[in-house]
Amino acid sequence: MAITYLKSGKPEVERAEDDTKVRGIVESTLADIAARGDEAVRELSVKFDRYDPPSFKLSPAEIEAAMAKVSARDLADIRFAQAQIRRFAEAQRATMTDLEIETLPGVILGHKHIPVQSVGCYVPGGKFPMVASAHMSVLTASVAGVPRIVAAAPPQKGAPHPAIVAAMHLGGAHEIYVLGGMQAIGAMALGTATMAPVDMIVGPGNAFVAEAKRQLFGRVGIDLLAGPTETMVIADDTVDAELCATDLLGQAEHGYNSPAVLLTNSSQLAHATLAEMDRLLDILPTAETARASWRDYGAVILCDTYDEMLTMANEIASEHVQVMTDRDDWFLENMTCYGALFLGPRTHVANGDKVIGTNHTLPTRKAGRYTGGLWVGKFLKTHTYQKILIDEAATLIGKYGSRLCMLEGFVGHAEQCNLRVRRYGGEDVTYGAAAE
């Protein structure tokens, strides 16, 4: 196997040091919110966002006022995007059916899909107001039937961001808070005097948001650890450097720590893309961020074969994987570790992020090895139930159950079974003895 790194990013040891710093800050911040509630949340809002409103929760009148600031064209675009996302989420929901079967005469087993009862949806702000994240979390939770949807996003220039508020409201949020970062995650998960806690936190964010979700997992559910965005372009000589560089930079502009990787078996394309990255960075308005991200987290990996490209792609398990080759469907069939695939040169990550209909909250940091992204099913809990309808079934299952309980030494368990054998089968089974 011949795999060559023509460019690599910051060493893993340095990335680990960054993670350690974030972990300590988040731990102390969450402890402060748990101890002082609203007071701590307000101090953090003033410190990080210079925002100190009478209430972080928007009233119906404030929501209406914010939406009035959104142009008719922008509102129409938001509605179009939400229609695509709703259509796909509803189709996904339709695949998740309740189940009830009779496994033996008189033995009924089943499951029900029950919505999580309260969800906190975080919509990131930072450099860019992530309007689309409101569709992905709030609207998808609404399709799942979540009865209490809390949405939070940081202020922009000292006020609620009108388009984000519109997207949250149109998506189905029941409560909207103008609150960002760790303090939003902590307040929603832990609860304060003015905000009831939720059962689950979802949505992407920066490293501090992701770490807050990680530390709170267990106290609340989370969708996944969606940290800084990642993108990978898998390409061969069927495409050109402009496509590859544009698709890499389209995600590198998210933040200073957004990994972008080109994986190719074409040396010519690899070198051309490196040159094209330099050209585009000289003219891209967001080049300050994208350049730092590409410098510290960008990589160009040259492979000999498609099999090597597949192996590397599954090992890296990138959040977004853009495939532009002469065998895109082969990658679809064989890739096992990723967030979402974008197949063919007509397809790209930005469409997936904003409008095409799939969810853009996806696993990062190799989490694609064990989980997919946010979807309607994440808001549904699958709960099983059972019932025995006839005496014969209670007796039959009871006998097997009793013996299997005694095999493990659980005498009390066995007596639960034996009692039913005596009562419904008329057999004289003594306490603790396995029914024959």
C-alpha cells in the first residue's frame, strides 16, 4: 500500500492539548451554572456576548417583531428549505412503525416509538448565524412529535438574529431563548429558575458546545458529539482542481479548526488542487478563517488505488464526504464510516448544509464509526412491551423461565415464574424449585 501525505495538519498531540484546555473550562462553567443558575448564565452572556436583556426568553411579540425584520425573499427561502427537510424527515418517520407480533400462541410482544418529551435545540452563531441548524433540529423534532421544543441561539450584534428566530418559530419551537455557547447548553440541560430542564440536547456547535454536551451526557441525552465541521473530498482525474479546492474551502471557512482532506489517486490533481487552494485563498472573503483551518488541519493524501482510498476514507471517518470519481456508487456501497455522502460533481456539501433535505448535524471526530447523524429517529425512543393472554402460555413460558432463573441462582426470579405455573397451570411447584 502506497499512501503519501503531500500535506498534513497539526499533530494529534497538539490537538489533544487544545482539547484538555477546553475540557477544564467547560467543567468549571457547568459547575457554576449548576450552583448559581440564572445568575451564572447572565454573567456568561454578558462576558461572551455582551447581552443582558430583561429576559432571555422571547415573548410572542418579540418573535413577531424579529420575524418582521426578515425580507419576504428570505422568508420564502426559509420556507422552501424547511419544506425539503420536512418532506425527508416525514418519509424517514414513516419507516419507523410500531410493532406487535404473537411469537407463541397467547404471547404478544411489541414495541412503540415514543417521542422524547422535551428537547433543547442549539443553533450556533459565532462568526456565522447558522439559520439552517434551526431547520435541522427544531423542525425534525417537530416531525417526531416532541411536545416541548426549546430553541436557543446567541445574539447577533446585541439582538436576536431575525432569520434564526423566524426559522425556529416556523420550525415549531415552543420556547425561544437568545442565549449562546456553553451557557445555553448548561441552562437547557441543568435548568434554572426561569428555564425548566430538558431531557435531550441536540445541535452542532464549537468545541466548547461539543464538550458541554459530552460532559452532560447521562444527565440528559444528546444527539451526538458534533464538533468543528470536517470535510473530505474523494476524487480522481474525472474532475478538476477548481471543484476540489472549492469544496474543501467551502467547509474550511467554518472555523479555525475545521479539518479538510483531499483523498485522491491522481498526483496531477493533488498538486493542482494545492495550487488552486492558494489561488482561491487570495480572493476568498472568508480567507482569514479558511487559511488558518487549511494550514493547521488541511491534508492532501495521495493513494495508488481506489481500494486504498476507501481504506483511508473509512479510517478517517470524516463528517462530510464528497465523492467525485468514475465509481461513486462503489463508494456508496462500500463506505462504512462517515457522516454523510455527497455523490457526484453536481452534489456538494453546501446544499446538504442548507436546503436539499438531509440533516446537516453529523458525527465528527471519527464518531461515524458508531453513529449516524441527527434524524427524526434520534427524537424517538423505542420501548418494548409484552403480554400473555392465555393460561397455557403463562405455564409454558413460566417453566422455561423458572429453570433459566435457577441456572443463574436467582431464586426470587424463579418464584415469579413458579407462581404463574401454580396459578395458571394448576401444577404444584414449590418455592424456588424449577418447574419441570
